Amino acid sequence: MPDPISGYTPISDVIGTQQPAAPTKKANDELDKDAFLKLLVAQLKYQDPNSPVDSSQFMSQTAQFTSVEKLTALADTQTAMLSSQQLLGASSLVGKTVSYPGPDGTDVSGVVTSAQLSTDGPVLRVGDVSVPLTSVKEVKNTPST
């Protein structure tokens, strides 16, 4: 409802109040694209008719929104591609002998039997031990028996 003194509607009436436990709120308190769109629509809807928003400013905001949306999609694609490359690199070590630091700090060697991608990156399976790819110190061809 418009304020009788200023004639403007508070922004909280336009976009609603934020719930305390909103699952879409990011941990770093950044606005997402939906919040940006709501603010843009509210700006257009409640602009002063005597001094409307400059069209070049509106186009600039729209271009910024498009850029942010495309950069977000690009970052998601690159993250997926990096995960695929990491798994491919780790899987190429299957059948090879690797050395890595053991629990007591001494180097341990073994043959890689499998590779998987975890949340922390690629993990190699050497015997009964899971070894992060970042812990591998040396890779050798496994001699034929």
C-alpha cells in the first residue's frame, strides 16, 4: 500500500519479506538472479511517471543481468568439465603402480585397481586403501608377470 505522505510503495510490499530460513539464500549473502529480476520489475512498476528510468540505464541493467546469467552457466559447465577431466586422468592410472605416503609417513606402493570422483576430487583405490590423487608422489608402469 502506498505511503500517504510520499506516495511510494515500500519495496518490501513489492517483493515480499524474506523468510528467516529461506533455502534459496546463499551463504555469502549475494543476490541471485530471481532477486535481481524482482528488483528490476519493482523499479519499473513503481518509477516516478514524471521522471521515468532512462532507457539506456534500463538496457544496461538488462545487459548486466544477461551477462551474469551466462557467466553462471559457463561456470557450471566448466565445473562439470573439470570433474570429467579429473576422473579421466585418475582412470588412466588404473593398472599402474603408484607410491603415496602411508599412515606412518613412509612411502607405500601399490597397483591402482579403480578410480572414483568424490566431493574432494579423484580418489584411487590401491588394494584396500583409498588414496586421494593429490597424495600420489610417483606413477610407474606395472611390470608384467
